[in-house]
Amino acid sequence: MEQYVCRRGQVRWQQWLWLSILLVGVPIAAVLLGVVDTSMADIVAVFTGKGSEEARSIILDIRLPRILTGALAGMQLALSGTILQRITANPLADPSIIGISQGASFAASLFLLLSVFVHHIGSGVLPALPLEWLPSIATLGGLLSALIIYLLALKHRVGPWHLTLCGVAVGALLQALAVGVMAAWGTTRMDVVLQWLTGTLYGRSWEHVRYLLPYTLVSLALLVLLRRPLQLLGLGHDISRSFGLCYRCYFPLLLLLAAVMAASAVGTVGPIVFVGLVVPHIARSMASNAPGIELVFSAALGMLMMVASDLAGRLIGQVEEIPVGVVTVIIGVPVLAYILRRPMRR
């Protein structure tokens, strides 16, 4: 027994060590590597105010905001998936299960289409798209779709499976409408919509960091306060009520929190898949099902997956970089296949 406890403690200590190394090493590698490589000397010079204009532009204006945007979005998607898998008792739940990704995609596609047609009337010149509004519009679309699904489930009986079934149905409808909008768009500025729909960190700036940061800070604070209700909801409807938890109060509250986190992330970087699905399983396995540690691991692994996937896409594609959403699919499919071969933990 003592050997078993020591072995588990050693594994846990090694997990924290490796996680800490990766949390430092991956972002540094993302700053150093790219189409134009930089050095540690360049980084030090830039942050001490002695760097060249080219180095300052690459590090401060391009790579650093891109890394921070990806880290914040990855954290939110992973935590959203963790919450949804807990409260719905569905190990395959992710932000798309309650229509967030599909609602954000439809809202973004419709917004870009209407902006082109409104400005294009009587003019032969294509307008500059109001991309600064895109995160807010997509976030709103994701939240509205989650609200519609919850209201549909509420008509019958608020429960995990009602929510899941409504989410699948409404999500499929919204996805079909988004494809229809793209078909109506034709070839006019189609590249903008396709780039957003694949999920990308290309062109992300400090504006996107400032947009996501308030969502992240408020959501993390609420998640800390709601950690115990989240743990009890994961035990099921009857057990959570036996502990005195108001199921009808905390279920929609945690659902709203997951929706806000996912919608703001999807609205900023596009519908990234598999981060909210596979990361919670890895975190749960590492944390031995301990809810508090599971949330920490989930947040850290979500950041790492996004930043590392974006770095891999930039290094493999070089100038024609591979969108981060494509890389997460390539990584996520074999991981999900491995997870499906093992007994799933709730």
C-alpha cells in the first residue's frame, strides 16, 4: 500500500512538473519559431526596449497577441467542455452539443453576407468588411442558440438528455443554415467566411485579447464559486438533490457559464473542434477524477493544445499556414479514438 501511494504521488508530481515545463516552453517556442525565426536575444532586447523595429513588430504585434488569444480561447473551450460533460452526464459533450459553435457560425456568416450586400448596393467596389464586430456578433449568436435549446428542453423537462437531443437537432439546423448562407454568398469574399469557419488565429491582435480577457476572468471567478455545485451535478439529478442542491437553479447557471465561455471563444477564433471534447477527458484522467485539480488541468491543457496546434500549423504550412482548427482535428481524432477504447469516467 505504501509503495502504491508513493507511486501515485510521484506520478502526480511528475505531471505537475511536465505541465509547468510545457506551459513555459510551448509559448516561448511559439514566439521564437515561424516563417521568420527570432532568438532569445531578440526577445530580451524587445522587452528591454532595445529591439529592432522588425523584431518588435514580429514579437509584440503579431506573435504575442496571437499566442495570448489562442491561450485564452483554448482555456475557455476546455473548461466549457468540462462543465458540459459534468452537468449533462455525457462524456461526448462539447460546445457544439448545445449549438454554440453552430449558432456562432450562422451569425457570423449571416452578418458578413449582409454587410457585403448592404454596402454593395449601387457600387461596383467590394467594401471592407466590419471584422471588428465579428467577435461580438458571433458570441451573441452562440448565446442565442444555447438559449433557444435550453427553452426547448424546458418545455418538456430540464435534464441532460433533453438538452442533448435539442442541441443536436437545433445545431444541425443552424449548421445547414450557415452552409446555405455560404451558398448564397457565392464567390464574393468567400475566403473571409471560410477562414473564420475553419477556426484560425491568423490576424488576431491585442483587440482580440482585450475582448476575451474579461470573459475569461469573470468566468474563472464564477467557476471557483460554483465548483461544489458542479461536482454535485456530476453525480446526477437525484443524488445532487439529496445533498440539498437546487438542481433547477444551478443547472441553468452552469449551462449559461459554459455557453458564455464557449461562445466568446468561438466568436473570437471560430469554431475550433475537439478542444472542448478531448481535453476534459485527458484532464480527468490526470487528476484521478478530483474535480478541483481536473479544472486546473483542463484549463492548462486547453491553452497548450491551442498554442501548440497553432505553432504546428505555422511551421508545417509556413507562409500558407494550416488553420489551427484543422490541426486540432488531426490531433483530436486519434486521441478520441483512444479515449473511446477505454471506460469513460464522469
